[in-house]
Amino acid sequence: VVNLLSGNLFPLGDGGTKLSFISLLWIISMWIVKLTYFLTGVLGSLYFAKLTTEDVFKKSGAMGVLSAEVIIPTVYLNLRRKELENLIDQYNLLLIDSDDLRRCVHDTLEPYRRVLKFYMIACFAATSAWSAAPMLQIFDTNQFTYADLTVPAYMPGEPFGKTVFAAGAFFQIFGSCSIHFGKISVDLYVIHFIAVLAAQYKYVGEEICRALCDEQGPKDDLTVINDLHQCVRYHSAVIQIGRKLTKVLAFYIGATYLSCILKFCFLAFGVITF
């Protein structure tokens, strides 16, 4: 659901994704909003608002990095779409009909779900409040400029009145939330791959312990050896998937690490010069 609502549409199964007309229209609309928000912010901050370098870093730096953090990984993961589909096929081959494996996957994913729900709510609340802050100026003045918006953005007709300014502020609220939602969708997608792989390792460890223990009575050597052989084969398959996943996600992890550093720097600069 998050994958579709964010407009990212990453591969989720071994078959092709069939989209209805409404779903396709929603995806196109979401990307129009994201790109419009990004481009108007770039034009407004760098050209039309006539800001100093310090003001550009303070007002638009973090959001610019976040927008790039959504657009670049999304394009990259879609370019690696075939490899992701092959990984999903291999994941599905490993997901044997086992209650223990289902329990391992559930127990591994559950902490991520709780944290990500809190992260999503906190992001939307903070983003909405941050983008809506300029609305308070409506009560004090009748004319507004590009720089009065949270992220200075281009809108035709500067100076503009309350109606145009309110429409621009509402668009920035929706645009910034869509950017954050897109980032959350990418993170959820990648975390799910990693968490399910971690659950596979956990399951292998439990199977090895189960093969060696004798809680249900003593086992003969042949039974133990056969059980361990199955564990070794399963573990080898998990390692192969892990190596392929590392190759696919290497660029994403590096780009995320770099963007987190840049966001922290821009936010710290904004706080220091507040």
C-alpha cells in the first residue's frame, strides 16, 4: 500500500504489476507534485527570491537534500528492477512452509514496524507544522513574496495576495509530505529486504540448534548429519542472496549515508544561524 501511495511502484513479486487506470493516474500525479515541489523550490531559492548564500542553506538546504534523496535512489532502484525481481524470486524459493520460519520473519519485522509507524507520524507532524508556519503571516500583511514561504518557491505574480500565498503554502505542505512519504517508502522497501534476510539467518541458527539438541529423545548420527546438511545448504543459499543484495544496495546505502551527513550539516547550520 505504501509503495503504491508514494508513487514509487517498486517490484513486490515475481510477476509483473498490473495497474488500474486510477492507480496509474495517482502515480503520475504524485510524481508531478514531487518534481514541481523540487523544481519550484530550486528556482525560487537560487534565482527568483534573491537570497544570500546563507539564507539558501538555511531555508532550502535540508529539503533540497531530502528531495534528491528521494529522486536519486528511486531512479537507481528502478534501474536495478530486474535484479530486484530476481532477488524476490530467490527469497520466495527460500520461504518454505514452516511455522518456525514465519515466526522468525514476524519477530524480526515487528520491531521495525513499530519504529517506522512512529517515524512516519513524527515526520508528517513535523513537516506539516514546518510548512504551514508561514500561514500565520496572513493575519499581519496582505502582500507576500517568494521568500515568505517556508521553502522559497517560484509562483507567478510576485508580490501576490493572501489567496495565492495560502494556495502556495498548502501546496508546500502537500509537496513536503509527499517527499517525506516517498523517502519512507524507499526506506521501508529496503528495510524489508534486509529484515527478511536477517530472519533467514536467525532461522538457520535455530535449525542448527534443533538438529544438535536431543530434547525429544536421542538422535542417531545419520539423522543429525542429514539435518545439518540441510542447514548448510539453506545457509549457503542465504549467503548467496546476501551477496547479491549487497551489490544491489551498495549505491543506495552510500547515497543515504552521504545525504544524512548533508542534512545534518544543513540543519545544524540553520540552528546555529537562527
